[in-house]
Amino acid sequence: MLAIIAVGWLLAGTVLRPLRLLAATAHEISASRDLSRRVAVDTRDEVGQLASAFTDMVVSLEAASASERQLLDDVGHELRTPLTIIRGQLEVSDAVTFARARTIALDEVDGMRRMVDSLVTLAQAREAGLVRLEPLALAPLVDDAADKARMLGDRDWRIDARCEVTASADSQRLTQALLRLAANAVKCSGPGSQVGFG
């Protein structure tokens, strides 16, 4: 009888060890928020299938968490540029230049509103179609982007080339892209450096 109990105890321990390991790993992930941990269960039985499903779930959560962090980083970067432009316009404007500063500030506010609307739409629908194509004269777009970029830093801002054509494009998205490039140019250059738009 003692031998049967001993063998049964050993078998139960062998069967339950992977479940204990799975439970311990789940508790560690919950306590530490470390989604890089995995369950080392190599059996091919039901317990192994459970461990494999658990690992797949953790991998999905880790990918979603990384995607969320990247999204927050991108949103922070995208919002800093228009806020800097608005602040710069308001700081340097006087009675004569206020109308132009107001126009630029309102345009940037509209861009930020569209960005927030796009994020809400993306979160709700998770689908494309966030680009609004319309006939767009490119030369004025470059002029406006250069005017806004002047608020990003003390650089020698220039327009190297103007393309007098109309394209089917999204003015907010193109302006956003140009200003991101301008912000990167400021970050990678010193005061007075020449930065050309074209």
C-alpha cells in the first residue's frame, strides 16, 4: 500500500509540475508586468497545449504593449512640433504680424484636431482611409511649411525649389511630414545652419 501511495505521489508530482510552473509564471508576469517571460513546458499532452496557448497569449500581449508604446511616442513627437510652432508664432507676433500668426496657429490647431480625430477613428475602426485626397497646389504648401518651420529653431531657412504643379494629395499629411523633417533637421544641426525646402 505504501509503495502504491509513493508511486501515485511521484506520478501526481510529475503531472502537476508543469501546471505549477504555468501558475508560477503567470503570477510572476502579473506581479512584474514583464511580458518577456515564457513557460518552459515541452510536453505534448493537454498541459503542454495549455502552456503553448498561454505563451501565444503573452506574445500577443507583448506585441500589443510595444505597439501602444510606439503609438504614444509617435503622438508625443507629432504634437510637439505644432505646439512649438503655435507658441513661437504667438511669442514673436506684434500688432502688425498678428493676423499671419493667428492664421498659422489656427492651421496648426486644425492639424492637431485632425490628428486626434484620426487616432480616435483608428482606435475605433482599425482601418485605413485616413488620408483625404484633394487637388493641392504644391508651391504654396511648401511656402506655408517653411513659414511654420521657422518657429522650430534659429536656422537659415530657405526655399531651394518650388514646383508649380497641382497634385492629388492631403495637405495636412504632407505638411506634417515636412515639419517632421524640419524638426529632425533642427535636431541634427546647430543655430544658423542652412535648411532648404523644396
